[in-house]
Amino acid sequence: MRVIRACRDMGMACVAVYSECDRTARHVRMADEACAIGPSAPLESYLRVDRLIDAALATGADAVHPGYGFLAENESFAAACRAAGLTFIGPTAEAISLMGSKTAARRAAIAAGVPVVPGSDAPFDANQSDSVIEAAAVSVGYPLLIKAVAGGGGKGMRVVTAAGDLPSSIRAARSEARAAFGDPAIYLERRLVRPRHVEVQLLGDLHGNVLPFVERQCSIQRRHQKVIEETPSPAVSPALRAEITKAAAVVARSVGYTSAGTIEFLLDEYGRFYFLEMNTRLQVEHPITEMVTGVDLVQWQIRIAQGEPLDIDPQRALTPNGHAIECRIYAEDPDAGFMPSPGRIAALHVPGGPWIRDDSGAEPGTDVPIFYDPLISKLSAWGADRQQALTRMKRALGEYHVGGIRTTVPFFRWMLEQPAFEKATFHTAYLDDLLQQRRGEPFENPREDEEEIAAVAAA
């Protein structure tokens, strides 16, 4: 939906692709043309490079936008597009291969003089024995993280606090990485104590220019998956912003990076930053950067792919106009351990009003399938400062009602009232620790929830 809207603003027609369970999806109906590419299972549809290329060629498309999931960071897909004479709206296959590999990206950051989180610098493929990985773990030190080399979104990641837990964690991480990315390779990384997760959005054009943007704070995470993001980061001073954005640009420029990408860092308790990884795609949380800079990042991806040079004022990119917050609305039941809540959306009331943005493909009658990530919406709020943005987000969450399935909206209403969140004193483990303390306490009264759903459905 986001890509289609950007193209419409630029006067371009769009072709959508869809799997069997997405045949009636909103993006399919909104596109100028749509092509079926296979069954519901991702391995038979959205991960089939050949079917995607065939759909593009059959409809006369001249470019492919990979979005931010499935094959968005797959160098084989980018290379296949190029081989078929299609423009891939993203970085080159070579850049994806280099920076999409977490271990290769670490080596690139080290070569660029940027500090990295201590860890294993070489990947462990599926044939690597546990004994070799166990020896590397001793060198890295506990606690540590097992991470998928091709990973993202917390998939293929496990926390290991003791050597005895390592073998089972290796198997679990490899299995999840293979299912999510088709690549079971893993590596190890030291787990920092109470770090903050800060990332730098950037754009690179085909003329050697790299432009970093004001940082985003992404420390509110559940099981290593971001759930709330904001910009600018309350933990970053103007001086640190200058350092961290410069470091991001240096890394991207050193590998000849083009299109949109994000360099992710961890801040330790002393304010020192470490390169973590690079996402060689558009980020889920890109709307909040657009809200504080006024830059349409999707349009710029397309303009860069067309060969246009970046002409955005660097100060505009690095000087935030106000503050923005995003909540990821998932079809999950927060009162059942955030288990997926697939099904049909019977009723939907989306918040509006000043400075509220809802990026979504959902509507009444939409089926949320069991096959994909259950994200249904990204709700963003802007304010002149953080407090105003928070106040507007709370108001918007109060207006947001979904009937037929459970969502994380009640969780966000609770989360934004927590003192540590309001004071911005949190870290990446804060939310998981907080949820453990709740011991299953419901996020809202079930009877009140049923009454609200009934009211929405009647409207």
C-alpha cells in the first residue's frame, strides 16, 4: 500500500503480486494490475524469484520494489531482476551480499574504523559442528546472542546465558533462520548489559552521495522484535548525533551503498556506540523519519533508481522538526503471551485527527492469515516535542478499535503509561523484564473489550 501510494503520487502505474490467501487483499485491489504467484506458503509464492520475475515481464513492468520483507534483502533476487532487464529499486546485489550478511557487515565496519559489538567475525554454516561454535562462544563470553547471518526482525536469534544451553539454542536459531530466510548460517555476538538500540536511516545515490538522517530510537523490543520506535532518540545529544550519523555514512560510503538503508547501533550504559548491523532495505519504521524531516523516502528510492542525484539539504535530514512515535499494531493477543490472532477483521475504526498517520493494508473484511508476519498497521504520531507526540499517540490508541481478532492495541495503551517509558529511561531488555513482572495480568477488562467491539460492529 505504501509503495503503491508513492508511485501514484509520481504518476506511475503499479502491478501487485499475491498468494492464494491474499487474493482479496487491499493492495491487490488498489493496484492497476495484479498477478497470482502461487499458494499461500511463502516458499511457494513470495519467496519464488522465478515467479516474481515472470510476473514483472508478463505485465511489462520495468522496475521491481521489494518492500521490506521476504526477498527485500536477497542478493539473488536483486541479481535476477538485473539479469532480466528490470530495475531493482534498492541497493545492488553486491551491496546486499556484503552488508546483508551480518558477519561481512561487521568486517566492513571494522575496516571503516567504526567500533563493533564483540563477536565471531566468521559465519557458522549448517555443517559446522557444535564443538567449534562452543569454542568460539568461550572466546566471545557469556551472556551472548546467537544470530542469523541473513536475519532481521529478531528471527533466528537466541539469548544464551550458560554453556549448557548452547546446543539447543543453536538448533532452534538455525531452524528459524532456515524457515524465515532460507539460510541457516549463524554467528555469535556478546550481549551488552542494558544497551539502547539506535539506528540511522540513510540514502545513497548512484553518484557516490550518501545522506544520513536523524537517528531513531528502537529500544522498546519484545523478544528482540521492535514494537515502538521514535525519533529523535531521547538518549542522543546533538554531539553524539553528529558522531553516530557520520559513522553510519562512512560505513555506507565505504561499500558504495545506494538506495535506502539503515545502520543499526547499540549504545552502552556509558554512551559509547557500536555498529550492530545494516538493513539493506526500507525499514518498517520509516514513517516517523518522514514525519520529522518531510522527506518521502519511498519516492526517493524510486528517484535514485532512475538515476537522480540526491538534492536534499543535509541539515534538513539531520535537524528533526519535532518528534514522532510509531506503534506496530499486530494481530496478536497480548493476554495470551502475544500469540498470533489470525482471522477476519469484522470491524475497524482507525484513529484520525491532527498529526496522526496510519499505514495499513487492513479494512473490515480483511483476513489475517496464519502464513505471514501478523503486522496489520503502523500507527504514527507527531508532536512539536516528545510529550506532545506521546499525548497524541495515547489519544489515537484510545480511538483505535478492531473487532473479530485480538490486537496489541491494549498493550500499547498500557505501555505508554509506564513511568520508565514516559521518562525514556528504558533499554532493549526493559520490555521483556516488565512483561515478566506482570505475571499474566490482563491488559484490559475482557467484558469492556467485548462491549467496545460490539459497539464498533454496530456502527
